[in-house]
Amino acid sequence: MRYRQVTTGTLALGVLLLIDVLRVWLPGIITIFGQAASTPAELMGAFALGWFVLAMGAPAVVRRVGARPVTVVAAVALAVARLTLTAAPGGRTQLWLATAGLLAGLVWLVGVAADTDRPVPGLALGLAVNAAVHAVLDTVDLVWRGDWVAWLLSAVAVAVFLAGTARSGRRGGAGNALAGPADAPVGPADAPAGPGGGRAWLLAGPALLLAGMVALSPALARTGMSYLVAGDGVARSPLFGLAPVPVAVAGFLGVALTRPPRGWGRAYGPVALIAGAVLFASDRGDLLLPAVLLAAVGLGACLALTDDGNHSDSDTASAGTSASRRGYAVTAGMLVFALGAVGYYSAYDLGYPNAVVPVVVAVLIAAVAFTARPVVHRLPGPFPPLRAAAAVTALALLAPVLADEVPVASNRDGPPERLTVVAYNIRMGFGLDGRFDLTGLAEVVERQRPDVVLLSEVDRAWLLNGGHDTLDLLADRLGMPYVFGPAADPVWGDAVLSRWPVRDPRTLPLAAVGAPTGAQALAVTLDLGDGVRTAVVSTHLQPPPGKGPVVQARAVADFATRYAAGRPLVVAGDLNTEPGDEAFAEFTDAGLVDALAAARPLATSPADDPRQQIDHIFVSPGLTPGDPVAPRSTASDHLPVAVTVTLPPR
């Protein structure tokens, strides 16, 4: 195997391991280190950014100690942290393991940058393979699976990564200047690192951010498909929802590994990337899919523009200076990643518009790429572009083939006499210990044998939460199709899952009234057969600072009663109000009945020591509630509430 192939493959594997660590570390900021909407966003942001700032000292360490020892030590630390995280220990242990892995990964990138002036093939391959694997795993990483297969695959990836690191270190590169003499003759494809590569390394962090948020996000692609299924602004379970992922992967990797056009033709990549970011920032569910595809092609083309592939001999001093510049470039780029990731999601707490973040990052990438010096004679890449793109695309094609079938609701048994309703704030799928706990969520819901489930804090693609499609994953486990109502943005909101066919879905955006996160009310009609229908409304009220959600409660109560139009009605969710409060009274004043009244007090938050009664189920007078419960579980920071309602006699 030639040196550059080893280097490229090792860089790609390292990118995969680093992304795995980030998918644990990022959610830990708001589920372990702090508490979203409770811990000040500034404090959580300072914790997050501090590690990226600390990593900016790594280039100085590399220059003093040498690239080879720093790279090897950091690679071992990253590998150990990644493998240990497969146990998903939860709590502070998980947070600090992920933090150690993150810092090790950042230092490892600096060491690799010192030895590599042509990182684009490895970066592009790593991002593409990560997207393909994430899709094949149905957006649940090996880290969170924890079975023997996850351990085996993780161990293999770590072993190959460490072997590649050791082999690369023995075969030269910028090691001629910083890591000692090469052990083997250097050919054209094995030439020592030259003075280039700074622009490509600078784009590593921003590219990682946009790939995870938009361009190569399987969860976002599936969410986009779920909006296109209905075409009425309300998302529903799609068939072959992951089908766009192979297209995005092929487009990204194909253009990233091939020579870009000359002249103004070079502008197509920057233009496509900015267009994709703008569509993503428009907060329209029906534009998510074109946003993904445009951003994927645009991001790959921008990376290709920075891939000069030139190797020039240089003396020790100039090689050392170039290595340091590449080191500072990659740390600066990763700091952009941190600022963008933290800045986008902290906007919901701090109250500024976050749509500008992906657009600004896209403009930055486009500017760096388009102003790169055109390369007339570029050396061949380490892999044949078409073969590499075809191989990774074939891997991604397994995702829609292996995907679970969409659950189908049916009323073939005729109208039931009773319906069991469960309302649950699932905190984006993360339990009190900070673990992504789909199994715990599904188990506590299934124990109630529900007919309809109303979910709050449903996340379908947020990079900050690991890029999972929590709704589709939970719907698969429960065997219930879903309808999704966007609140904060098209991928975060509320949902209804039903064993009965759902008709006439509608969603009502609610006034923010100073609250940090957007809110909505999602109404659906359950078709129980023989003309029997029941209206269901799922919502999550967001109180303004220091006040109750009175305005939103009034809007939901009015919307729900008008939507039901005299039919039986259920309204439920995390209402952030307690019995006796003014907001709570808005529902009872509208003629609705507290379905949990017989079990009061029935505290639901926090889940490990419930003291607040903020999750509720209301029903219209024609429905008779019974068996109200709040089963204990720590799969979320709330307890679910459940009730069985008897339908009016026909």
C-alpha cells in the first residue's frame, strides 16, 4: 500500500472516530454538564468553546516535540476514548471521556496537518463514509448500541486506525522536517509535505459543521422526505426515507475527488453551497431535501477547489513553518465549528435569529474555496475518484434497502370502546444520565399499551443532539406511524403516533411571547371506523421568563375546540403549568376536563424526584377518563402520563 493511500485512509478513519465522539460530547453539554433552558447558555457555551481554544496550543507543541510523537499519542487517546464510550457509561464519566476524546482528536488533527499538505481526499472520504454508515445504522451510532456487534465493529475501526497511524508515521511525509527521517524511499505519490494545504485544513471544521447540519445528514434527508410525502406542511412517515442519502453522498464525494472546472465555472460549488444553506435557513420543511442535495454537491466542490495536490521540496525551516501554519489553520477551522454549533443552538436561549449561522459558514467556505489559486497541474489523488465514490455510494444504498417498513395503522376491527392515551416529553431521546435511551423510552410507553402517543421535545436531525431522527426511530420501535408538527424549526417539535388511521392533520404556530423556543399545536383526527372519529391535539407550551404560558394556553384551547367541532377531543402534552395556575385554567374554562384529576397530585418533573405537575391530559366532557398514571422512568427528564378514556356510546 502506498504512503498516501495509508495517510488518506487513516485520516478518513480518524474523522469517523472524531465525529462519533462529537455525537456523544455535544449532547452532553445540555444533558450532563448543564440543563437546557435552566443552565445559562453562556456557561454551557464557555465550556464547549474552552476545549477548542485549548487545542490552539497544539501547533506549538508539535513544533517543539515533533509531529510523530504528538500524532501517535493523540491517536491512541482518541481511540481509547472512542472504544470506552461504546459502553455508554452515562453521567459525568461519559462527559469527561467524550471531552478527552474530543481534545485528543483536535490534537491528532494538528499532528496530521503537520505531515499532510493534501487533506481533501481523506477529509472528503471520512465525511462521506460517516454519512453512509450513519444512514445504514438508521442514525443510531455504534456508541449507543453497546451490543457485541457494536463492540466488534468499534474495535476493528480503532485497530485499523492505530495501525494506519503507526504505518504513516514510519513512511515519512512532513516527518522529514518534524518527525525524523523516512524509513523508505519517497516516490512522486510519497513526496514530503510542501508548503500548501492551509486552505483545505482551514475548511475542515466548517465543512464538518455543514456536513453534520445539512449536506450529509441522513436524519435531515429523511425528515425532508417526510414533508414531501404529505405536501401540506405536516410531516408523516415516509417510505424509503433514506433514499436521498446515496444521492447526496455520490454528489459530494464525486465532485470532491475530481478536478474542478476552470474560470468562472469554479463558482458552481460556492453558489450551490450558499443556496443549500439559504434553503436550510428558510425554516421550510418542504425545502429541506433540495437544501441537502445542493449543499452536498456545493460542499464537495468547494473542498475540491482547495485541493492543490502540489508537492514542493523545501528546507527544514520552511517545512516547519508550513506545518505550523497548517496546524493553526485546522485549529482555527475547528473553532469555527464550535462557534457555529454552539451559536446556532444557543440562539433558542439567547433570543437572536440563528438562521444566519449556516449561511455565514457557507459564505466563509465559499470565499476560501473560490479565492484559492487555480491549479493547472494537479497530481492524481490516492484513490480513483469514480471507484471511491461508487464504493461509498453502494454502502449508502444499503440504508434505504435495510430500512424498516413504515408501520401501517388500521381500523379493520371496528371502533373501540376505549382509547389509551400517553403524553411524554422525551427530551430529544436522552435520559437523565445523558445516554441516548430509545429502549427506555419505548419500554415505558409500551407498558401502557397505548392507542395514541403524544410526544414533546422531538428532535429529528439536530447536530447538537447527535443527528438522530428520534421520531422515526421511536415510531419503528412502537410500530406506530407518526405525524410531526414543527415548532422551533422543521426538525424540532411535537408529534402524534397512532395505531388508528389519522386524518386532516393541522398545525398552529403559537406566539413566542418571549419564550426561548418556538411552540405549536398539532391537531389530528383519529378514524376509528364506522364514522367514529376523535380529535387529538399535541402541544408543548413555552412560558415566557417569569410568567406562565397563558397566551399560548388560550390559543391552544381555542384552536382545539374549534378543530374538534363537537367531536370527542383529547389535548395533551408538556404544558409547563400546574393545576390552579392561570394557564391551566384556560383549558378548564374552555370546557375541557382534567383527565388526571383522580390521581392528583401526580408530579411529572424532574423524573428522578418529581415535584412539578406540568404534563397534562385534558378531554372533552363526552369522554370518561380512567386509570390515570405517571409511570416511573429516567429515560427522559419528565415522566410520561397515561389515561384510558371511554368513548361515548354509539
